[in-house]
Amino acid sequence: MGQEEAVANLPVDGKVFWEKCVEYKNRLNNYRHLGWIILLVSALNVILIGGKRRAFGIFVTALHNDFKNTSMTELNWIGDSYAAVGFFLMPFMTTLIVHAGRAYRFAMMAAGAFIFVSCFTSAAVPSPGYLFATHTVLHGIGSTLILCSTALITGEYFDKKHRFHVLATAFVSGGPYGVLIFGPLFSIWIHNYGWRHAFEICGVVFLGFNLLAAVVFQPKKCDNYEEVNNDAQKETMELVEHTAASGRGWALISLSHLRENLQIVLWAMDRLVHNFVMYGLLMNMTTYVTEAMKDRIEQGSKVNLYFGIGESLIFTAGALVGDRMRGYLPLFYMIGAAVSAVILLIMQSIYKNVKGVLILAGFLGAAVGTGNTFLYATSEEVMLIHGSVAFPMTKMIAGIGMLLAPFLSGTVIDAFSFRGYFISMAILVCIRGILFIVICIILWRKKKLLDRKRQQETEEEATKLHPKIITTAPSSGSEESESCQANHGSTSLR
């Protein structure tokens, strides 16, 4: 039975309802500001994903209180592994979504189903070990579907030619606003209902926002994803960068591009180290403050809140001015790494002062948070390739870092307590600063070479359009008289 036959067989009220739905759908798809609505819904879904990931340290603390025999390393892995799986799968899921006809709506519905099932099964586990199956795998798949869909559709409506490209893509790069919402909510839910019911509430919330995205996510009609078959039309089109659907098949960079741009290797190392620091801090600072406050989880969750406030402020400021900083975004990351190192060294010296740690948490969140501000656009500038390829690959490396972060931070805490934890984070941030100095130098040299090449091409084009006129020097007076005499002699002979 086709769609028209199905509509015809509906009752009168049902048929009217269906026609109204189609009418509203067409009006929405033709709305001139549809791109901004999609951006808003995308940002809300990314906030949910980021908020749960960043505030999961509160769950870790609750699990640690219920399962005393489980090590911090294992609990941290539960918190990071689902996000790591989601990030690692992004290049492959991006390719799948694009080659399925940019099936953003179906992807968001599937994401809601995966996360809903994940949260309700996670709430029923008898021990933390089962969470690696119910939470890591199911929630990880749902997360990657959300991240890929929101990044792809935002990149379509706000491409590089758009004046707000950096602003728009910043809000789907993984903003910190979620921790401001979920930090207090998780502490309230866990304190009042327990961590099991908190999981169930999360499942319902995710499902609702994912279905909202499925309603409004309409692929852009005019885009650079579809290749042109007409050779004559190809010649009239401007050259565009390779995207995730430009015919190569996978949202992965080629080996030739990697050989020509070694800064990509340094960028990958930075992403690894950054996620060691970011998720090591988020997972363990809550536990540290909670234990110092005599297991008062509502007080311990404040460190996540302060960290998130600082990160949100720098994230918002960066997103607003990012479009004016195009071409210099990696410098912003380098400065943030340097400031983070200084703050962590200060925290190392006063780590026994819990109030001092709480105060510095906000400043540390702002400094460390620079490493996630306008990540989509920065990955484009560093990797020198379209964001639909650069961003998933960047997140893939981040996923590996998140997977290793619990092992590093948990092992350090178990062996040296929080004194060794803070100094290890400071050393890692110093390494980030060195990596970005080298990255900025490489990009500066590439820019100089490119400017020189363009200047030479411009001069060559100018020479072709206006060829130089070679003039001969005027003859001297004696040469002219000799020429006249020779001509006169030849005339007389005749």
C-alpha cells in the first residue's frame, strides 16, 4: 500500500490530521530561518550529550559509595568508555549517514531508541561490570549518531562561506553548557531518588529531545555533497574542498594528505593529551572534593559546576568572536594550554585547601575549556581539510584519549593520591603547549609559502594579460649619417 492509498483509507479526522502534518512540514522546510532552528535543536542535543558526559563524575561518586570494592580505575572507565566509543565511531557513522542519503531524521530516532534502552538497562545492573555492555556499547552508539547528525547538518547550513560559520559549528562541537544543567540535576536526582532512577530519567529526557530533532532535521537542498555529472557544469563551478561525501567513500583523510601535513600528527597528539586532562579532571575532581567534604555529594558536585561555569564563559566568548579570528584559531588553543599549566601548578601547591581548589576550578575550566572552543573550525584550520572529514577524525582521536584517561588518572590516584594527580595533569598540559607552538610554526610557514605561490601566480597572470614591450635603444647621430651616406651611394650607383 502506497502513501496516497494509506492516506485515503484513513478516517476523516485522521486524514485531516495527516494533511495538517504535511502542511506544517512543508511550511517548516520552506521557512527562511530553518537553519537557525536546526542549529538550536542541534545545540540542545549536543548539550545533553556533553552534559551527561561531563557531569558523569557525580555518577562515579555514587557508584563508588555503593560498590566499595570496585576500583576508581574501573569506575572511571565506565564514565569515559561510552563517550570514547561514540567519538571513535564518528568517521564510520558519518560515512554511513551520508551514504544513506543524509538520513539525519532516521539517525536521530535511532539515537533516541539506543539511549533510552541503554539508560533503563543500566539502571537494573547488579554490579558496575555490566555497565560496560548496557552503557558503554548502547549509549556509545546513540551518542555517535547524535554527534554525527548534528555536525553534518550544521555544516551544510553554515558552511565556510557563511558569516557565522565558526559561531554555528562551535555549538555542535561539544559545548560545556550541559554541565551547568546536569551537574545540579544529577546531584538532586541521585540524592533524592538514587543513581538507578537518575539513569531512567536521563533516558526519557534524551528520547524527547532526539525525537524533536527528527522532526526538524531537513537536509539542505542546495549543497556541495552531491557531485555534478555534467562536465560543462563542473567547469563553471567553483572548486570546493573534499567533504565526507565527495566520492572518496570514507570520512577519513588520505595518506597523501597526511604526508603533506605533518601538523596533523601533532594535532592528534594534542587531542590525546587534552582528553587525558579534561576527562581526568572531570571524573576525579568531584570525588576528591566529595571525600574532603565527608562524602557530601551535593557539595562535591559544586566543583563540576564551577568548572563548567568557567568553561562556558570562555566557550561563549570564543564562539562570539571566533569568526573574526579565522586563520588564527590555533593560537587561542596555545594560549589556553599555557594558562592551564600555570593554574594546575598553583593547585598542586594548595591541593589540601579544598576551598582554594573550588575557587580555582572556575579559572581552570576556562583555561582547559579553550581546547574545546570552536573545535570544528579549528580542526579545519589545522588539518587543512573540510570539517565533515576533519571534525569526525578529531573526535575519533579524542575517543582514544578518553579511553586511556581513566587508566592514567585512576592509576596515579591509586598510587600517589591526589598530590600526584594534580602534578601529572600539569605536566600533560605543558606538553600540550609545546605541541601547539610547533603546530603554529608549521601553519605559519605553510601560509607564507602559499602566499608566495599565489603572488607568483598573480604576477604570471598579469604578464600574460599585459606582456612586456621590449624597446630598442635609439641609434646615435653618427650611425644615422653613415646609414644615409650608404643609401645615397647605392642610389648614385643605380
